[in-house]
Amino acid sequence: MAEEHLNYIDGSWVKAKNGETFQVHNPADPSAVVGEFQASSPADAEMAVNAAVAAKDEWADTPGPDRGAVLLEASRLLEDHKKELTEGFVAEEGKTWAEASGEVQRAIDIFSYYAAKSSDLGGTVKSASSRRTELSTRLEPLGVVSLITPWNYPIAIPAWKMAPALAAGNTVVFKPASVAPGVSKRMVELLEEAGIPDGVVNYVTGSGSDVGSTIVEHESVDGVSFTGSTSVGTHLAKSAMQDLTRVQCEMGGKNPTVVMPSADLREAAETIGVGGFGTTGQSCTATSRAIVHTDVYETFVEEMVRYAESLDVGPGMEKSDMGPQVSKSELESTLEYIDIGITEGATLETGGEQLSGAMYGDGYFIQPTVFSDVENSSRLAQEEIFGPVIAVIEATDFDEAIQLANDIEYGLSSSIMTQDLTEANEFIRDIEAGVAKVNEKTTGLELHVPFGGYKDSSTNTYREQGDAGLDFFTSTKTVYRNFWLSIGTRFETHIFNSFRSKQQRMESYQIALIPGDGIGPTVVEKTRPLIDAVAHSHDFAIEYNIHEWGSERYLETDAMMPDDSLSQLRPADAIFVGAVGHPDIPDHITLNGLLLPIRKAFDQYICKRPSVLYPGVESPLRGYTGRSIDFVVFRENTEGEYADIGGREHQGFQTETAVQSALFTREGVTRIAHAAFEAASARRGHLTNVTKSNAQAYGMVLWDDVIETVAEDYPDVTVEHLLVDAASMDLIRRPHEFDVIVASNLFGDIITDIGAQITGSMGLAPSANINPDPEYPSMFEPVHGSAPDIAGEQIANPLATVLSWAMLFEEIDETAAAETLREGVSKQLTDTSAPRTPDLGGDASTERVISDLQTRV
């Protein structure tokens, strides 16, 4: 007998007052009942609204970080139960395992994202026109909000509505779609386990006419967020707006992808196929129209058919490419549209049939379907099908393609496949859609950017996701505060003066920020809220001067940074650089065009790189555990191999010759030696000097001589001399014996890469380029590169960036803040249940790691 699932109202799991229930069936096997749910009445919905009203004041008064802690715990619990959630999801909705698992991960990431955002909510301070007035804004929750969600994304959409609503301090009445209410019910159970107070979240299942109408039209409801069909959303919006209730509806789509002759047609067909057949075409952002240039039309149709026929259709539990439609009515609707397409004169190229036989049983399986010769005015091209059907439409040129794409009532998502930059830019400018993509499928959206449509795809009121999601769930109050009123008390004046005095005492640092390339900008941006919060907690502030310099600029202008870049950087208290590099640009151009000119111009002769094996991190070296490896490398940073002495002659001929010389000066070696010895004296009193003096009998011998001379000033430090090959071997054989290592740039670079690997990951390795003279800014950067293979995937390890910020704080004498960051990283890595990025064996996102770290500092 199927399990009966209850409503969740005011912190209790209860049955519907009318005692009625409904069953949910497995679309891959309709005879299998997945669960029995409450067929609630308006009385149940009324009870849920009243519970939310009773809880709203206390939840609104709960500090944002405390609300965030509940959301973060919910994210962790969702992650712990990911497999179980995925299994239930596939059973009730029919998606493939990969699709369902990915959607569960999306919910995990959404709760983590808004957990961090809850600490940022508050308001802003504005400049007033009077010296005696403070002018500011306050963000306040709406109050009680109703959330009505569809069946096609049964956990992601509830998450991206509920998480921002809760983060902003609202209480929630939530009605999931009756076709697939189980996975979101489990999400509510985990919220309860995470500590959500009674009445803050209320879950009620049932029909839209009974439950939905009540929670939309109730006088105590302050906001309604709906995702579903255009017809229902339009009716709901009109109903809610009668009482001036704030409303947000995201509705249908008929999404085009334009294919131009410059596109790779096989890639274009696969991109459109993933967008059109993924989730069995049951997405509002699904690619349903391929608008293809005449010159490549026939070839594209062939590729589209090839892709469709390559897909394996079957139950989601069996690693199929495409699962069933969610219900019999959805299947019948799709089959009806296929008949309409044939009647209208379109050519059925492939698919169009319900699948039957032993493997499919009575399941709602249908073949991926491709139509060609489709008229843009036809129902097949104009109406949302919500099934795996792609209509291929011919366009004579780019202008006609845009006209056809826009000639529709919807305007949700869109894309173009082209290698022509002008076409791409004109498409973005002219397409009438809320989402415009270049060389991507129309489905798939990042959680931190706004999502919504134009025309009949949206009420065009508020967007969802990211900061826009919080905008809907908050109201703005403008505050005028005059502390010097004639009737004011001395106490008020004292409070104001104390506030001003604290503001004047707070140190502010100017940081030049170069986000970098690849994963660099994302990691730097995701890390900034944490860095700002730690700075604020230690009574100082950071003012960022952002410079978009690097590889993208080089590709456009042939220069990594502008001619006056060094003068722009000169006033900064410090410089922070994200990962730099691009697969299309040789490394020597990246180095000599950006990093090296900065190091030399500001004489950043010390490159300092610590290598620490944190507790909880696994070293590839057998037997080594937390803190058993802990050393720091001092690398000479401005001469040696960086002296740029040499050249190339007879380029392009067999006699081509290249000469590269390393330059060592007594002064240069002396000052890096002193920095290393000072560190060794303050640490464990052991210094290792690494050279290659048996092969480099001039520069390296000078280096060794200087080390011996400087050592005389530090009798408390034991000195060990190793050739670089022996040092590399010993870093594997006995890394625990190293304390401070000093080396030239070439050898120091090799050693620090080994150090990063034996301590668990390049993603944990920070770096500083230092000039101890405060007249010059020092520069800080993670050791890892720009990792173009994972750029945009939001999975880069941010801890090297965090630890590099700790080194920056230390250099500007904010040592307590530096220690706060290091302790937070250490606590997180020691906690083996904490989220970890893939380089450390986990599957957490960058955002998830930062959100967790923020709770620890």
C-alpha cells in the first residue's frame, strides 16, 4: 500500500479536513503508485495562511545570519540525502537519473546561495542634502507569500522561490503541483529538521481551484509567486492584483534557436537536441523551434534527425537519454500536436509515435520528434507543446530569422548558433526574449542571474533568482534621520557623534582588484562578501578599484593592460589578482604583459608561498596527516630568469638560435636571503637553500656565497644546502623536515608546485609578491591557474583565494583578520562533513564552500 503523505501546517504534519486524498503514479510504470497525498480543501489552505500570519513577525525579526544558518543547514541536509531525493524524483516525475540528480544539486546550491545572501540584506546609506540628516533605505520582508509551483522542476523551482522568500524574512504557504508533490515534500521535511520555526513554512497539496485560489485571493497574503502555464498565470495575476497583492508569474515559452551558415551543424543539432529533448521537452525554456538559414537547411535537418534517432528512450532509473512524459494527458497532448503538424502540411522527419513493448509497458514514452517544412504561422510553431517535438523552420537570411523568432506571443529564452560576432551581437540586441544565448541551448540557467520572460511568458513585474529574487520578496523603506532637532536630547546627539567617531576611526584600504581570466573572476567575486564581512568585523573597510585587465583585453587590443596601468595601481595599498591565463595566449605573453611588469615596477622581490597540509585534507603521500607538512618558500621574484636577458636570431631558419641568461646580483640575493632567514628565525629555525650550483657555476655559486654570508647574522638558524633535484626528491621523501626554503624564481616555482600537490590541492595554495617598503603596493594571488576546462562551472576551489587574502591582510598589518580567515579555512577543512570542491574529492560549488566558510568566521 502506498505511503500517505500529510500536509505541513504550523509545524505539524496533518491530514486534510475533508479526509480526501489523491494518488501519484510512476509515469514509467503507471500501475505503480508512488504516494498518496492530501486532496486539501479551502479550509486547509485557510489554516496554512493563518499559521503563516501568526509566525511572520518573529521570523521577520530573526537576524539575517540566523535565518541564513537554517538555510545553510537545509542545504547540507539536502546534500546528505541527494541520492534518496533523486530516486523519489525519478519515480514520481520520470526524468532521467542525470536530470533529476542535477536538479537536486541545483536546490542544494540555491539554499546555500541564499543562506549567504541573508547576511547581506539590510539596506543602503545615501548622501543627504543636509549636513544634519542621515538618509538610508531599509529592506523589509513582504510578510506572507504564497508559492505555487509546477511539476516539471518539482524541487528546483520550489527552492528558488522558497529560499529567497525565507532569506528575506517572509513566511511561506507553498502549494506544489499535484502531479509531482513528493520531492518538494521531502525538502520541507529537511527544512523542518534544519530548524525552521513553526508556521514559517506551510505545505498544502491539492487542486488549484481549491488550494491555489484560496492562497492567492486571501486578504492576509502579501505576495504571490507562480510558475506554470500562461493561461493559469494570467488568470491568477488578475485575481491577485484586484487586492493590489504583489504578484510574479513566469509562464510559457516557445523558444527559438537560430542556426546560421557559420555554425558547426553537428554541434548545432546536438545543442538544439539537448535543449528540445532534455527533460522530455517538458521545460518552459525547451528549444521547440530551430530557425535555420536556407544555405544549411537540408544538412541541418539531416543532423537533427541523426541526433534524435541516437537517443535512448527509457525509464529514468536505467540511465536512459530521455524519460517518459509525466502523465497520460501530457502524452496525449503531444501526440495530438504531432497529428496537427502532419495535418498542417509539415514533414514528419522522425519520431512521432508512442513507444510500446516489454521495455515500455504502459509507460508514457514517446519518440523524440523532428518536423521540417514548418510554417512559422502554424500551430506547431506557435503553441507550446511541452513535449519532445522540434519544429525546423527555414529562413532566407539573418533578418528573416530574427523576424521569425520574434513573430510569436512568447518571449522566454532564445539562442543563436553562429561564429559571426556581428550576428551574435545583433541577435542579442534584437531578440524579444528575457534570456538570450550565443552557441548554447535555450535551457539551463545559472542561479545567481535574473530569470524571466517578455510578452506572454511573464507578467513582466519581477524576475526570479539571484538578487532579483530577493527584490520580489522585499519592500524598500526610505529613512530620514535628523539627529540635531531643536527638541532633541543630549543622548541623541551623543549617539550620533559616537557613530560618526567610529566611522572616522575605521581604517579604509584601497585595493586594486584584477579579477583575471577563466575561473578567476567568478572565484574573486564569490569570495568578496566573505572578505568584506571579515574586514568589517575587525573594524576596517576595503574599497575596491576594479581593473578588467587580462587575456580577454589582450584578445581585443593586443595588450594585457593599458599604457598607464602602473600609474593606476601605484596609489593602492595592495593589489589582488585572480587567476590569469588563456589557452589561446602563450604563457610568456600573459606573464610579461601583466604580472611581471607589476612585480618589477613595484620591486616586489619576495615571492612568499606557504604549503600546509591541513587536518582533514588527504595528502597523496602515504602516512602524512594534518600539519605534518608545513613549510614556506621564499622565491626571488624580480631577477634571475626574470631578467629578460637574451634573444632569438635567424628566426624561421634551421640556424635559428635562442639565448636566455639568468641574472643574479649580490644585492638581489642578499635581500631575499634576509627575508627567508627572518622567517626561519621566527618559525622553527631551519632554512633550506636550493640551487643548482653544480651546473650553474656563476650565478648559483654567487647565490650560495651570499647565503653563507647572511647566515652569519642568524646563528639560531640551521642551514641546509640542496641541489634542486635532491630537494624535489626530499619533498616527497621527507616533507615534514622542511621549514623555510629559499630559492631563485625557477627553482622556487618547481618547489611550490610540489608543495601544493603534497598538501592536497593546488586549490589550497596562496601566494604573495611583496615589497616590504610600504611606499609600494604588494600583490597577492592564488597559485592555481585560470583552469579554462572548468571555467563557468562554478566548481573552482576558492580557498587559495581566501588564503591569499589572509596574506594581504597580514601585509597591511590587519593580522587579526588574517588569522580569522586562516582559522576559518582550517576549521572547514578539519570538518570532513563540510562541503568540498571536486579537487578535494567533493562535488560542492564555489558558492557552497564560501557560504559554509562564512558561517565559520
